[in-house]
Amino acid sequence: MVNVFYILFCILILLPYSLSAKQDSSSKKMYEVNVSKNLLGTVIEAKVISEDINKAKYSLLKAFKEIERIDSVYNFYHIGSPVYLINLNAGIKSQKVSDETFQLIKRAIEYSKKYEHLFDITIGPIIDLWGFNTDKEIKIPSQSSLDSLLKLVDYRNIILDEKDTSVELKNKGMMLDLGGIAKGFAVDRAASILKEEGINNFLLNAGGDICVSGKNDKNESWSIGIKHPRKPNEILASFKATNTCIATSGDYERYADIIGKRYHHIIEPSTGMPGVLSQSVTVMFNTTEEATVIGKYIFLIGYEKFEQLKGAKNIKYFIVDSEGKIHYNRKLLKQNSLKIIGEK
């Protein structure tokens, strides 16, 4: 019989982690366990604070295994993945998927409706054309190439069948790209697993998509840094957060400077071109998944239009506009101790 505990032990050895011990006010020794791994096209970082080191390690193992699973399911370049098969059969036939995948696509469609079509998971052909999700050199597409592919970008041409949880893309050449929410979804799932295992003090960070719970090793709210969009090694601002989710969309994540102009991966679905009204947008929301969508939406519409929206005051945000000017929500300043650190 295979020894399950031996297998888990071996996997734990392969998952790099670091430890430090702290003494809290009740004299309990608390351990901080840190883990990082390359998944979902970025570095996933996790910090867990717990008095039970073995429980912390085991819980992190389960959380990272879930992120690995999501990475394999929702990467549309993974041959045989559900998204790959949906794209392969575009314009031909429907593809039956799991209820989880069906519901994620269904939520993505709702986000498209809610956020003025500025989030659209059928953006795949445009992202592929630019080369943002591959190792290809990023090049500016010709207008004729963009025009031919923009006809394929329309979430309304995703056909869902609730009866058998099948998904069909109406036209040949259509491609789903769930990268815009897969990271946030993965962080939310990992956070749920940690909580199910009784871990309540943690920070999960997937390249700016963050979920925090409880307190840090100093028994304080977690400190979140916002990168300077034009100075890679500097922090522009920081704030405190607990029991919430945070997402940052920036034009410095995947980009190329071509003839003095920056071209990045946050694409306007109607034009196929990168958004030009923002450098960086950070928002707080109750799920990482939707925080990611909101951040991209604000990035594309820009601060001036965003502040006119009815619900803008209810969202905690930190925006660096296209000219480098900073805008932030008063609630973030008062309730989360926002501090401007770097130069504007």
C-alpha cells in the first residue's frame, strides 16, 4: 500500500519555504511560513502565521496544489485543457466542461455586461496577435490584422447550455482567454482552502492579485505596497489591510517600449489597442476575482470617467493616471492608513 503521508512529505520537500518564529502577547510561539512558486505566468507568494508549523505547511501544500490545478485547466495554451478544447472547436461544436469551468465563464460574461464590455474573455485572438501571452517578441499589429480579428471579439457569441454545462464559441477563430480572472479565481480558491484548514492569518499574492486574512507576524493588519509604475524598484505607496482582496493593474507588468511608446497587455476590446488613460490602478473588493476585473475596467476608462460613476465612492482605489498624477479614495486614507512613500 502506498504511504500517503510519505508522499505528502516528499511534496513538501519540493515546495520551497522559509520559517521564522515570533512570540505573541499571549506567550504562544507563532511561526511565519513563506512559500513562493512560479504558476499562472507569475510568482505566487504566500505567508502564513500559525502556532502549528506542520498544519501551516500542510495547508499551504493543499492551497498550492489547487493553484496548480487551476493553472492547468484555464491556460488556453495547455493542450487538452478545457479552454484549449473550447477554442479548438470554435465554430464547429460545443464542448462539455465541468460545472466550475461553466460557472467561471458564466461569471465572466456577467462581468462583461456589468463593466461596459471592457472586460471580454473572447479577447484571446488579439492577445495572441500581440504576443503578450507567449515568448514571441511583442510587435505592433497592422491595422488590417487587428480589424480582421476584432470581429471575433464579442462575449455575446459565447453560447452556454445549462443542461449539460457545455460551452460553444459561435464563430471559427474565436478564442477564450481566461487569464484576466484566472489568477484572481486561483487566489480566492487558495484562500478558501487555507480557511477550511483553520488557517486564518495569511497573505496570498499572485503578481498583484492579493488576498489577506487576519494579522501578520506583528499581530497587525497586513501592509500592502503599491509599486511605482515608472520606477521598478520603488514603492509608491502603502496601506494596511485585513480580511479583504486587492488587485493591481499596471502598464508595467507585460509591455514593450517601441519607438518611445509603451505598449502593454491591458487591451481595449473594441480597438485591440492598449489602454492609454492610466499607468496603474489598485482596488479593494470582497473577491480577488472581481477586484481584478474592476481594476482593468477603471484602467481603461480612466480616472476622470470613473469618478463620475455613481458607485465610485464605494470602491477603495489608488490610481496613477497617464500623466503620473495620483488619485485615491478617502476611505483608503482614513480606514487603511494610506501613505505616499515614493515621488509622484
